[in-house]
Amino acid sequence: SLIGAFFIMYLSGFTINVLSLLGIVLATGLVVDDGIVVTENIFKKMEQGMNKWQAAKEGSKEIYFAVIATSITLAVIFLPIIFLQGFVGRLFREFGIVVAGAVLISAFVSLTLTPVLNVKLTRKVHKHSWFYNKTEPFFRWLENSYHATLKGFMRARWLAFAIVIACFGIIYFIGKDLQSELAPMEDRSQYRLMVTAPEGTSFDYMDQYIDSLAQLMIDSVPERKTVLTVTAPGFAGSGAVNTGFVRVTLTDPHERSRSQDQIVNMVNRNLSRFPQGRAFASQDQTISVSRRGGQPIQFVIQNNNFEKIRTVLPQFLEEANKSPILMGIDADLKFNKPELRINIDRMKASQLGVSVDDISSTLQLALSNRRLGYFIREGKQYQVLGQVARSDRDDPTDLKNIYVRNNRGETISLDNLVTFSEETTPPTIYHFNRYKSATISGNLAPGKTIGDGIQEMQRIADKLLDDTFATSLAGSSRDFAESSGGTSFAFLLALGLIFLVLAAQFESFIDPLIITLTVPFAVIGAMLALLAFDGSLNIYSNIGLITLVGLIAK
């Protein structure tokens, strides 16, 4: 069966990777099941006195439909996984095809090769081994106890409905307390510091700040292997001079006593000693579609009215900074770029005979650094730029030294015609889905997951934003939301497919309903295991729950 699974991988063009091998490991347990059922039934016939040839024939014939039916039932459960959309579908398509193929091949093997092996490997004279004689009393006691318990339970059959309802309640209360995330955080022996300084910070000052953070990594992280710093990276977009990052690689996990998560938490506690800017340490997500990384929580607020975003953004950041779930809150939209706004007194300009076009042309020629042409000197070409000397344009009051000529040929100082005000504006206006937007990003407090962070952001949004706002997710948060929606749909679709397949097999809707109602009992066991071992609801555990539905039906 496993060789057949590898053959399916070969035909499908799959590679041997973590997920296809995960399917092979799971299939190893599933494919044995059919062989056990067939062998056990053949053995039962031999115990009744049949010879091994007749037992193999009758035993296989008796249960061949049950083996085929259960195998199809289990294979069907992986159809929703195969047809999942997005990156979750790309990840688990190989897994679903490998397991489904292995299960179907195992059914064929169990009904053909297994009976032959039973005939060839079984002794001519059938007798029980010493191990059978030692263990059989226990299994007899177990069978009798089960029979007595079942007989007693059948006298109070009405309890079954109460137990099923109680199971749904337990699932709700346990699931509510379980944390959710895209994938469990792995120790990849690396982390990074994202660093931002105030707008207008010089490169030299920023470089010194980055160097001081690098020295902190060298002094306080003995597990470090390399420390790489980049000041003002070119891919950071506008305002890149006041940004930078520090990437730290660590020794292998077995060579250090502290985990990657413990080191990152320690670094974040010590970063407050450096007030020159804002820095936070973060770990790369185990699964991430975006290559640029970023913080795990990225929440986008959108509105066509930019002034509403400008008003609500400080309140949102203040509320998020108070949250015990979030830390290192920041927004991409910053109102920190100084701007000098010039307003023309149109009435006064008209009285003095100066047009608005004359004033704007004068300002453009004096301050815009506009290229007017070229000239050649000693064989080299130079640009002619229109701009007054720096000493004459460093201060807003320098406008009084710039003159414009009116329609009567008189020169008039610009400060008689204009007023100016100093304001701060964003270096860049961002858009998301054609809306003006601001992305609030943040890290997670120790012990919190992406699911907790998104819920907290949504709570703040419900509190502060009115109906004109739209919200969305970006980065790893968006990946998490897509995976959760996809796997939830796959789980419900798997239940529906199982019900239909069982209804076709039993030619009844009652029996499949009874089998489907046993699913909550197994789900409780899975959730209790996650709770006991400090697990979370993630992409892997969700796929496990889908597989569990097939195992229960089988």
C-alpha cells in the first residue's frame, strides 16, 4: 500500500516533503486496518473448523463489501482537503491525495494479497499459541464487561440524547478557551529587530542607534551566531533613512538552554533602555505567504474620508497600547512630515495687479529645483536648475525676499500677498482595496496567539469605528483568517460527504445520522488532548479533526 502511495506521488509529480511524508506516516496506520479486519475474519473461520483455503475464500467474501465501503468512506473525507483554495489548499493537496490513494490501494491489497498471505503463512494444523492462551482471558473479560455495560445502558436509552447535547456544550466551552493560530511557532534559530526613529532622523544618528542595538545583542545573547544590521534599507519605501533592522541567528536548539521564544521575550524587555527610537523583536511565522514578513498582527482600517482616519487613528493606537494582549503597536500612516502650506490672498493680489499664476510661477522658479535646460562646458553636460540659494530658502520668513512683478511693472514682496502655516502631513497616503487606509500592526504578548490578537483588534474597532469604516486584515493575520475559513468549510463539507456516502451504503438516512452523531465524542477527546498538552487550534490540528471524522465513520 505504501509503495502504491509513492507511485501515486510519482504519477502526480509530487515531491517528498514534510507534508507528503506526513501523509505517508498517517497512511501507515490506516492501511493496516483493512488487513487486520480481513485477517481476523479469516482466522475466525479457521477457529470454526474450516481449512485455510476455504477460510480465506469465505472470510474475504463475507466482508469484502464492508472493506470497500469503509475505504471509500475514509478516502472521501480527503476530497474537501484536496479542493481547498488558497495557500492552505496548496499545502495540503499532496497530503490529501497521498492518504486517499494509500487507503484505496490498501482496500485492494486487503482483498487480494492479504488472503493469499494468510493461506501461505498459516500453519496446516491450526492451534493457539502460548501468547493467545495467556492473553485470551483478559479479552474475554473485556468482552463480557462491554456486553454487560451495553446491556445496562440500553435500559436507559434516553440518556444518549442528553449525552450528545452535553458533548456539544463541552466542545463549545473547551473550544472557547483554546488558543488559535495559523501554525505553532517553530524554533528556527533566528529572530529580527525592526527599528524606527522619528521622521527627519539623519543617517549618522540612525546608524549609531542601530549599532547600539547590535551591541546589546552581542552582550546579552551569548547564544548568538551572527548579528547582521542594515541601516536605511532600500526596500523600506518612503522615509527609509529613519528605518533599519537587526537580524540575529542563533546556535542550534540542542546547543543552547534557552528557546528562541525566551530569548526574544528577554530582548523585548531590554529594548526600553534605548529611547532614541522604537524597536521590537519578532519571530518569523512558521507559515507565511508574504515574503517581506512583518509583525504577526496587521489590522487595516479603511475609509474614503481621510480626515476620519486622521481623527480616529490616534485613539485606536492609544487603546491598542493599553491592551495586555498586544505590544509594540505601530501604524504605517504617520502624520510626521513637516509641510509649509502657502495661502494666496486673492483679493489683495487682485488689487495690486498680481495674478495667481504669477505668484505660483515665481514660487516654482524659486523653490522647486526645476530643470530648465542643459549646457555643455569642457565637453561635459550640466543641468540648469531653477532655485534660489539654500541660505535664501531655509526659513519661511525668506519669502519676503522674493518679489513678483505686477501688471504695471512694479515689484511687490511675496509676503504681502501670501500667508503661510506650518503643518504635519503623512509622507505617504496608503490605499487598500481602493479605500484610503491605515494599517495598525503589533506584536503579541508572551503566551498569546494570532487569534487572540485579531479578536482584540476587532474589539477595539467595534468600540471606536462608526459604520463608514471598513476593516480588513493583512500579512500573517490575513493568512490565518483564510486558513481558518477554509478548514472550517472543509470540516463541514467532510461531514456532509460522509453522511451522503453512508446513506448510499446503508440505503437509509437514520443509520448515517447515528454514526454522524458520534463525531462529537471523538472531537471532545481531541480538544481535551490539545488542552492538556497546551496545544492550539491551528492548520495542522484542523486537518487532524477532518481526518478524525473519516476514522470515526470507518
